[in-house]
Amino acid sequence: MSKFSEAAGLPTTSHETGVAGTTAPPVPTAPPEPVAPPVVEETPPTPPVHENPLDDMPVATIEAPSVEPEIPTNLKWLSKIKLEEIGRSVGIELDRRLSQPKLVEQLEQYLADRGV
């Protein structure tokens, strides 16, 4: 009991008197155990069999005729990109970072060595 409620003549409460509650809270009952569903073994369905009509068709295997690339006679008037394309078609990789006259010189030297 607090001295203020005692001085005022008020009734005391349970937390002031130190008396615990008269009833304990109810204890919850345990839930029933779950029932496992029966185990049913199923076989997976077989996938349908589809026949592809394209499986029996012949496949075209025509080789492209080997065409010798046409190389202009005067290479000094071509751009660096065109020189690089011609070089790739004959089997040499030219470095476009070099100057155009050096690319022409490399390509002409390669063609002379190949006999083209």
C-alpha cells in the first residue's frame, strides 16, 4: 500500500499489497498430433511421341564454288579498309594502324610471293 492512498483513505489494490492474483492463467492444451496423409506412389506420365517430318528430308550440301577474289591492278588508290578486306580475302591480315602506302606495300609483297 502506498502512503498516498493510505493518507487519502483509498482502498488498496493487489499490486500495492503484494498479494498475487487468486487464479493462475489456464494452461493451453497440446494440439492433436497431425495425421500424415497416406503415401501414394504415382508413376510419371509417359511423354507423347511426336514424329518430325523434317527428319526424313534430304539436306542440301552444295559447296560454294571457290571464287578467286578480284584484285585491282592499282592498289595505291584504295582505302585502308578496302586494302584490309582484299588482304583477308587472299589470306593475310593487315594492320590498319599502319599507313596506307605501307599496307599497299605489304599486300603487293604477299601477292608477289603467292604468284597472284
